[in-house]
Amino acid sequence: MKGSSIADLESLAVSATDQALARIDARERSIHAWVQVDADGARQQALLVDKSSMSLPLAGLTLGVKDIIDVGGMQCECGSAIFKGRQAFSDAPLVARLKALGMVVVGKTATAEFAYLSPPETRNPVDTAYSPGGSSSGSAAAVADGHVSAALGTQTAGSILRPASFCGVVGYKPTYGRFSRVGVLSASPSVDTVGWFTKDVKTTIRIRKALTGAMSAGPAVRLGLCRTVHWSKANEAMRLAVERIAQRLSASEVSSPTAILDDVHATIMRHEMREELATQFLQSPALLSTSLSTYLGGDPISQTDYLAALDYRDSFDVEAMFAGNDVLVTPGACGEAVAFGSTGDPCFNRFVTLLGLPSIALPFAVGTKGLPLGLQLIARKDQDEMLVATAAHIEARLIAEHGSLDSLPFAV
Amino acid sequence: MKGSSIADLESLAVSATDQALARIDARERSIHAWVQVDADGARQQALLVDKSSMSLPLAGLTLGVKDIIDVGGMQCECGSAIFKGRQAFSDAPLVARLKALGMVVVGKTATAEFAYLSPPETRNPVDTAYSPGGSSSGSAAAVADGHVSAALGTQTAGSILRPASFCGVVGYKPTYGRFSRVGVLSASPSVDTVGWFTKDVKTTIRIRKALTGAMSAGPAVRLGLCRTVHWSKANEAMRLAVERIAQRLSASEVSSPTAILDDVHATIMRHEMREELATQFLQSPALLSTSLSTYLGGDPISQTDYLAALDYRDSFDVEAMFAGNDVLVTPGACGEAVAFGSTGDPCFNRFVTLLGLPSIALPFAVGTKGLPLGLQLIARKDQDEMLVATAAHIEARLIAEHGSLDSLPFAV
């Protein structure tokens, strides 16, 4: 999308699609972000977008879809041998809506097995010795490496925010329950949330606006620094970088929410994943990874403990956690990306997912290994507009100071 | 299942399956309860059950599955031309668990289009001039007509309790959220609940116990008669029959919950169905029925109204509604089955579904047309054990007084 002449506009979607396919062609051998690319289908869809008599708000944007989300006629294998050959009959509603708004679906991105822990072959584009994080590994990597404008992911613990941090892209998890999960693998329905990755906050705002029609809001007035009980798990670079930006944003320190939230999340997630994946556990146990098989097996969570966990969550004092602030800032992950072979620790994202709060990660510094660090912002339920406006504000300041997001400063 | 000799036990599942298939063969031409019957698959599964080295708690029971719920390798067309040829890759977890417990899946039962209003061809087995109710039409009819021991249904407004009432069978809707909805069409995820139909309460208790392992509870001590704001919509026979049984159960009258609950349910359901069926509305509008197309079209519910509806629901005073009682009794429907061609009015079930409360319908009298009337019982969340025990208690009294459920008295 280099200009805006009439000729360019007439082939906006086709150009973007060709560019995406060329980039994938050049880079996929190193990155392994994709499990299926549908070049013909994407070009056909792009032609329709360019021919549309309406001006489609997302025309010119290309999309990758995590392979636990249905795209009609494409595979949906959820990173598991059990689903080998499984095809989606129709688009997930969120995919259908994005297509109708002008986005072109290029293909399906690699995911950890059933969006849990066993990572796919995807490499971190910043340095292929490192993990892109997970479980939305391919989506984060595909956006980071410039294959597509955006990619859908899902978060049950930290599967959007953590890979966004590791890959140096923007990852957005909307308020729980606001976008349909039809056609999306259900892992833990009390917390599962669909969101997406983009290179910059502006593109996330553009997509959100097209989907919701919501009016933009101003950025947060009061920001809080929330170290969380996991602060000591963050490495030095992350801690320094978060403290520095918190100071520059005049963020006041708030008390860390109790570690009980992590136990509550673990109880709900394990109980629900046992229910949701019962078919695979009962009928194809030998095709599950050891980690997932172990997780789903063993003693069940009692109904009493499960209900107590839901109750704890529902009566948790979110207002006290915000302490009068509009948005909280925390580390997006423990630090830079971990080595290839694991997906990293979601400890900074887990309580946010449990509470259903909208959150966004954006790159804001560089660690000692030269890999990006991500900042996590959290808002109250349904304060998504203010959240993304705050992220845009911070991003704009970073760009103003450093020229671009590609030249962020070393934290240490 | 006529006896319990060793020979009988060795072929318990096969006998039950053969009996089911024979009955379907004899009756289906009149009833149209099924959209797919897999005789070979059912026999194979039955052989495995009979050969199992374990004593399976549900061996000898046959199952029909509403055609909005996945059974691996079978169709799942949701009563819509849009899903023509759609096949399920794997079992819904609830189906997988019931199979593992020894139940044999005989086939898929007819459903209203996308579990909404447009009825399938299914007839009420008690009198084929009448509707079996909906949207779980085929499941209710298949059980009522003795095709299978049980059938899965779903309820978003009144799609289990109403057809149970119309067909003279037991219909059970568990507490919201307690059984997985993976592999089940999502219509309105804040209220959608999977449940089932059986001929008697005993079989429902047997299935529930096998699935949950929960200890049985005693029946309700205190019962309340809840006329609801729709009392005047119930016909004379229903009103008299409910008043009579309430008196015999020493049920004290409670205040009717506000009619606002119906508006709140309508707001949530319409907003969510628009989201969940967005793909069909965007991509195949011409293949939707006029009623569904009209429902999904038109002005959207605003986010503000939707969130206000969820808030109203979540802060509704359920305790005040129960007024110290353990179980409430209400009509299961407005009266006897309506004429073939419509599915009837869910007004007595809607607020119960909205509040996520467990409920059960059981036949308890006969109306002026000679068709059954159903009584609805409602308990607090997670009081399912007490609810079904109460239903069993009432059923036992009816049988003791009238010889069998097939000879219930005329209400008027």
C-alpha cells in the first residue's frame, strides 16, 4: 500500500494479498508460521474486495487465522494429530465478519497442540533460535515477520499477550465474551477469548472500530504500575524498562493482586479443559502429547472446588486492584523470548484472563539479547476503547522519541 | 430388557439397539423424528458395549442426538439447508462420555432450523395432528414414541421443557454451564444448555448419576407454587391440574417474578444469536427461513442494552423468587400440544433458562384433547440432585395413584 491513486485503490486488496504471498514464499522456510496457505482462495477473495461497489473499511488488510479457528473449506487441525484431515465447513462468525469488512484470509497459522503447551515448529522471526511464544505462535510470528497485516489468536492463560511480547508486535485480548467464539476450539470457556495481533496499535484500532462501530475514547488519565506477585520472575531488563516507562507515564504504584488468582485460574482451566477435551482423552489418548495427557488425566477437580473457584473470581474486588486508576501497566512477559522448544511462562497474563479484563501488549524496549520486550496494559471490563487509545498514546510517544518501533532502546 | 439372566446381560446393548431399530422402522414413517439413523454403527457400538470387560453403568440404553450436536462421522445439519452435507469430525464430549458409559447412539433427531422456530416434519406421537414442540422436536418425539431410551436436546428459551410437556415425557435441563457445549450449535451462549429426554425420571437420574458421580439427595421439603406472570396464558386444564397438584404437595404460593425477565432474555438471545449466526446471515441469507432472517436482521441491540440485560440477570434476586422454598412448580407449557406446524410458546420456561436454574418437566395430567400436560419443577443453581429427587417423588406418587404414567387423569 504505497500510495492512494485510483489505480492503487482499484487493486488495493490484490496488491496486499500478492505482497503477503510473496513475503510468505520468501520467509516461511525459516519461520514455519503457517500450517496452510490458500493462495488461490486469497487472490479470489481479494478480487471480490477490489470489485466491491462498497468502500470496505478493512480493504487492503490481510489476515492469518490461528488453526483452532474455522475458515470454511480450510483445515482446522488444532495442532493435533487427532484432528488430521479435519476441515471446517464454514467460517467462524468473526472470520466471516472480517471478510465482509474487506480482509483477505491468507491461511491458517500454527498453534500449540489444542492451544495448550506443546509448541509447533514456528520460530521467532527476530531470532530463529528463540520461541515466538504460544499458543498463538504462528499468528504472532506471521505478523512480526510482515507476512500479513493481522492474525487472529486466542488466549486462555497468556496465549496472545505473551507471544506478542516475545515477537515485538501488538497483541490485543478484548473484554471476555464480546466477540463470538463459534467455530473456535473451546479449551476453558469461562476464560477463552479471541483477539488478534498487528504490527502497530493503529491497525488494531482500525479493525476494532470496523467490527464494533464504537466511538473512539481518549487515553487513560490515571495509570497504575502493577508489579504483580510475579515481579521477581521478570528479568532485570524487563523490570527496569517497566519501571522507567511507568515513571515517564506518571503511573502510581498499586498493590499486587493476590496470588490466589493464579490458583483460581488453574482450577477453572484444568476442570474445564478436562470437560472440553473429553472426546480426545477418551477416544485417542495415545495421540495426545505427554504434557496434555498428564494435564487432562489424574484426579479430577471436584465440583465443589470448581464452583468455589468461579465464586472467588466473580466476587474478586477488581476496583480495589485498579485503585482509582484507569489502566494498569505490567510486564507483558517475564522478559525476552525463551529458547525455541517451549512457549514461556504466562504468569503476567493469567490473572488478567481470569478476570475477563481487556488487555493489550506492545513492544516498548529491547532486552540484553537484542530481542523485544512487551508492555502489558489492562483496563476494566468494556473499557477497550480507552485501553487501545492508551496503547496508541504510548506507541506514539515511543515513535516520537526513537524514530520507529524498530529502533527501541535497550532496557539495560 | 426383559430379564437379567447371564444370556440377557451378554447381549444387553445389542438387544436394546435391535429393539430401538425395529421400533424406528415400524414408526418413523408416521413420526419423522429422525434425520439420520445409523443402524450399522449402532450395532457395532452395541457389540463393543456387550463385549466390554467392565460393567458399564448405562449399558442397555439407546440414545438419540439432536441434530445440532456432533456425533463423529454423522451429519450435523442443524435443520438448515445451509448446512446440507455438513458432517461432524468427532463426538461432542457429552456424546463421547455417554458412549463410554455404555449408551449406544442410534442416530440424529430432527430439530427446528438452527434450534430457533421453523419446525421440522416431526409429529407428536400421542396424536400426529399435533406438534411435538420444539426446537428439540425429534428428541422428544423419539423418546415419547419408544424409539430410544433417551435423547439429547438443548434449551435456549424452552426447547427441552416445552416439547417434553407436549409429548408426555420427562425433559431435564441441568444447571447452566455444568455440561460441555463443545460440538453443540451455539445460539445464545449466555443461556444455551444441553439436557435430555427420557420416559421416566428414574432413567434421567441414572444418566445424571453416571455422568456426574454425584450422591443422590432427598426430595424438596418445601415446595412453592409459582404461577408466573403468564398464568392467564395457561389453559383451564393446565391451571386446574397445577393448582390441584400444588395443593396435594402442600406447595405455598409465591410471588411471580417480574415480566422484565422475559424482555431481558429476549434482548440477550437476539443480540447473541445475531453474533453466533453472523456467518449464515452474511453469506447465505437466501437459505434462511423468513422468521430467522427477520429475527437476525433489523436494528441491532445496542451494546449498552445488551450489557444492561446481562447486569439485570446477574443481579436478579433469585432467593426472593424462591421465597424460602426448595423447589418451585409451574406449568411446563401453556397447555396441551399445539397443532402441527408451530412449536408453541416457551413463556413458562424462558425466565428459568435466563436464570440458569435447573429444571425438569414431567407428565402429570391429561388435557381436554386427550394429550399430556407437563409440570415444570425449578430448583436453585446446582440443586439438580434435589430437583430430580423431587421429580421422582412426584412421579412415584402419580404411579401409585393411577397405576402408570400412561393412565394419568384428565385435568378437567
